[in-house]
Amino acid sequence: MIKAKPLSYALGAELTSIDMREALGEQDIQLIQETWHDQHVIVLRNQDANPEDILRFARSFGSLDNHEATPFYRMEGYPHLMEITTQPFNGRPSETRNVGRNWHSDYSYTGRPAAASVLYCVKPAPIGGDTMFCNMVRAYETLTDKMRRIVDDLYSVYDISLTKGFYERDASEVAETKRLNPPIAHPSVRVHPGSGKKALYVSERVSHFHGMTSEESRPIIDFLCSHATKHENVYRHQWRAGDLVCWDNRTTMHVALTDFDQSEVRHMLRATIIGEESGFLVG
Ligand code: OGA
Ligand code: MN
């Protein structure tokens, strides 16, 4: 019997009695989904999963992205897995060593932002290297009525080049990644298709609001990001080998902390569940 234990005040639940090496039953999938809708982040500990297990688990919750928006970071032989590592992979230095260094929601710079992400820890950093998550439903609900009415009407323009450390990656890959992902506007407030909850959809990768200048937009973006990431709205995950963390990208943001020795191994595998088509290119 699967049990859910809350992990923080604002979001996150640990689920026990799941073994990723086995296929999930219908009832289990439903229970996991309900917890997911309520808590936005779910954590499984002490797993002993291989790439096939991660893919099978993730596919229980939707179709997987083959990561064409960032094609250089796929695991050899497994296009549906992204390898996030400090170590060389596919025979060259890692381009994913600095993934996720500012608050964001996955694939928000594409026309099919990720519904959810499933991140498996093969090897954690020896110390540090945690990931933080914040609850964007709560962020929306704790705005005043007036501010909610303002953000209800906004469109966030997402720009992949605002990914922290983006220009430290290989120059030709940076150019190609930018070509594949031109700036795109999404509603700044989205309704979750499964739970019907409204969530704020802004991040540190938003350059401006569509129809507004960056000078006008900047103070509002900064306010919304600091409002959303207040301590009481955050769960901080300290990784152990065999952890699986699944987050809903429509109701959370996350950030990968840099507080570890990046010459040491930190190795993760990510599957990405495709979301609904959304947004329009802003040119
Ligand atoms: C990601 C990401 C966080 C981490 O996989 O989308 O942002 O802690 N990674 O590696
Ligand atoms: Mn991410």
C-alpha cells in the first residue's frame, strides 16, 4: 500500500512502498497522480533503477519528450533521457554540468512546455548540490486580488539565453539551441489541466511581458520571482543515490544549487513528460 508523507510546509511528499523495477498498477498510478496534484513534487527513495525502469515509470504518467529542443544532452541510445552530469559523457566534456542554475520551469522556452520532469540520482555530489522547488499555486493564491487581476492578463516571454551559464556552453551548440528555441510568450497564469488549479507561470528566464518594455516588466518579474521563492514556499531536496524526484512543471519552479565541488561527480538522469501546446512566437 503506497503511503504519502509530507516533506515541507508548502509542497512535496515522499511516497513509500514503490519499487521502480516493477510496472505500476492502475490504482497506484491514480494514487500517485492525486498526490502529485496536491503536493506538486513527489519523492521516491532507495530505488535501484536502470534507464528502462526510469522510462517505464515516467511513461505511466504521459508521453515522453525526446528532447529535440536541447538535442545535445541526450543519453546515448536513450533520446528520452537527458544526462545531467559534471563528468564527460558521450566522449566529451559535459554541457549539462551547469543545468538549472536559476529558478525555472522545464522547457518553458518551447511551444510544448514540460508537464512534468522525473529526475533520478545516480550519484549525488559528495556534499551539497541540493535542488529547491517552489509552489506556484500558492505563489498565485498569496497575491492580493488586485495583483492577481494584473498577472491574469500578462504573457511571459521566455528566452532560453537567460538560462544561467548558457554562454559557458559550446558556442556552436549555443547557437543551434537558440535557433531551435526562439523567444516565446506563454500566459503568466496557467490552469492545470488535471487539478484545475491556477498557477503563476513566470521565472528567472522571462525577459519581459508581451506588449510591455523590459523596463516596465523587470520590477514585476523580480517581485513575482522573489514572492514565489520565499522560504516558506520552498522544499529543498538533499539528494541520495537512488532518489527519484518528480515535479510538476505547471505548478512549480526549481533551481539546482551550486554549493558543491563541481570537479566531483554529480550524475542524474532526467525524463520529461510532454505538456500541452502553448504560446506564440514573439520574433
Ligand atoms: C533539470 C534541472 C536540477 C538538478 O533536470 O531540469 O533543472 O538538480 N536539474 O540537476
Ligand atoms: Mn530544470
